[in-house]
Amino acid sequence: MANLNTSQPAKQLLAGYCGIVFGGFGIHKFILGYTTEGFIMLVISVVGGSFSYGITLLIMQLIGLIEGMIYLNKTPEEFVDTYLVNKQNWF
């Protein structure tokens, strides 16, 4: 079990809400420190969206929405263990 800081529950809320609102751009991944995954989501959304009339942006937004809801439904201890200690990158 990981030790909780006061910033870790705030990071959970921020990542969850950003995943729901701005999930297509991978902002929630950058908040958690997953820069590679965030950059992948950003490139797929922007570059892929320009070539596919926004379809890939919608797909990335759906992924971000699902991840944001998963983040918010975990307890703070589960969130820290899963995403900050064990570094589970996707879902």
C-alpha cells in the first residue's frame, strides 16, 4: 500500500475531470506523468483528426472519457497503487 500525500487525491480529481473534458488531447496522461502516452493521444487526435474528418478525435475523446470515469471511481489508495506506483499506462 502506498503512502498518500495531500496532492495525490487532488491529482486523481484533476486527471479524472481532464480525462472527461479534454480526454481526446491526452491532458490527463500528462497530469499523471505519462508523457509518451499523452503525446500519442495528442498526435492521433490532431493529425489523425485532420485526415479523418475528426473521427480519430472522437475515438480518443471516448478513450479519455472512459479513463476519466475509471480514475474517479477508484478509491485514492487504489488510484495511487495502480497509476502512480505500478504505472499502469492505459485504462
